[in-house]
Amino acid sequence: MRRIVKPLCDWYQISKRDLPWRKDTLPYHIWISEIMLQQTRVEAVKVYYERFMKELPNIDALANVEEERLLKLWEGLGYYTRAKNLKKAAVKIIDEYQGKMPNTYEEIIQLPGIGEYTAGAIASIAFCEKVPAIDGNVFRVIMRIQNSKRNISKLSTKKELFQELSESMPENSGIFNQALMELGATVCVPNGEPHCNICPLKEMCKAFQEGTMLELPIKDSKKEKVMEEYTVFILLNYNKVAIHKRPSKGLLASLYEFPNVNQKLNVEEALKYLKEKGYTVLRILEMESSKHIFTHKIWQMTNYIVYIEEAEDKNDWISVTTLLKQYALPSAFKKQLELLKEEVRNR
């Protein structure tokens, strides 16, 4: 493992991508970027990161931002619990660390929303602590270098790798961790053939020597996703649209959504449902259906735009302009937002 350090770090200094969060080693910048990069492509994160930093440039600003504004800044990144945990962690840093990010792995990992990988990234890159930062890219790189048949889905494998990397960690730990991640993201890629011809470690990579790159890493097969049918109503009354907040626990907790029902309804069934809810329907339009894929389930959604007379209900009725400017809806409802905007433009 120690043999890979120098060639890998040398390669990284020459080949690393020019990314906005690599301009410096400020812990706040590393923290925000790493949370954003979870489940999101690098190219997509760039825009969100620049916008976020412009409005919330430091921990104090993050701690004091209103939640609705924070979620609006996060809109499009998904997994909104990550954004909520950012604010919780910022408040804790203000209260317990005088507004400065704690500088050890053991303290950083105690912050809300920060796991082993993110704590390792912050501690090593910002504070030069000799601690690994193990994500999927690092797992893949090391398992291929070692030609290891260990199952990376097992906690024991992660513990073993953490120990192995800890023993091999150089003084420039942050550079080494970033180099491992970069190699996995750009060369030792997960989908398709890895670019072994340009890999700085190919001469010492056992999987390359044995031709087993595509067989590694070994991990548990993914569980089949559960399909759920929904009917979503974009209820319009003049220039107002109905939204409501989801329950405080569970999937998409405390986020706003369009009214919906957990079953597929045709037009006649939708009209009957709306009538039972007390709505007087003036016009109903069946729109293009949509689908959203979560980690463990898939929502298949039938969508309706419905014009109604003024109604007394439990929904929040707000102007379309206010919805678009101030409220964050989960990416599950991205298609419905597009349908709403198109409808408003055309009427």
C-alpha cells in the first residue's frame, strides 16, 4: 500500500480536475462540497456550490439561514435531510466551538449529518490529520490494486481497509485521499472499462495483471426496487396553486408537495375523488405521466392539472410566482413543476 503513495500523489498534482472547492482547503468549503457530492454528479454540483457559497459564505450564515430559504438553495440536489443536517451542524459549531469547525476526526464525526467518509475528508484535507476518507471510488481502487475478493458491503471489510490505509497514510494525507478519490472518479471508473492505459498505478495493480478489473469490487447485489403508483393533482384557482407539507417523519419529511393519492386514478376516478374531497372542478387536464427513482422504491405518477372553484381545505394556497421563487419541492415533483410552468405560460 505504501508503494502507491508517491506515484498517485504525483499524478494527482498534474491531472486533478479544476473544481471550485479545490481553490483552497477551508474546512467549510470542503464540508459543503462533500455533502453536495453525495448522490450527485460533479458537473451538476458546481452550479449549486457557487450559488450556495454566494448566499451562505460561512458557518455563521448557514447557522442563521431560515430553513425554507436553505431548502430552496438546495432544490435540485435531492435528499433534503442533508441540507437540514448542515444547518443543525452549523448551529452546533456556533454553540460548542465558537463558530469554528472542530479540527479532529473524532470531533468532526460527532456533527449531525457527517459520517466516516466526510469526517475523514475534512480532517485530512483541511487539518492534515492522517486519517482515511473511504468512499465508493476508494473502495474500487484499492480492491482492484489488491485484486481482493473481499465483499465491500460488509462492515468488516470497511474496517480492515480503514486500518490498512491508516497504516499507509503519508504526511500529505489530504492530497493522498483526494488522489484516491480522483483516480476512482476519472480513471478506475465503475461503469465500463477502466482507463488502465493512463493509470499511474497499473504496474502495481494486481487486477490489471490478472485481467480481473471488471469483476471487482465484489459487493452484495442491489435489492429490487418497489414500484408505487401515485396520482398527483396540480390544483389551480386563478393564479394560486395548492401545496402542502409532508409529515415530519418518513420519506421526504417536512417537504412541500402537490396534493396526491397513493393509487393510479383515471379521469373519471380522479373527478370522483376530487368531488369527495369537496372540490368543484371546472376543468381537468390529464398530463404526461412521470417517474421518480428513490434508493429503494420507484414512484410512477399520473398527473392532472385541475382548475377548481375557491376551496376551503387543508392545503396551502400560494401564487405560482411565490411557489417558484420561495418554496423547495422535492425533485420527485420536478415534472409537475415543469407542467405547471408550461400551463401558466400558455393560458
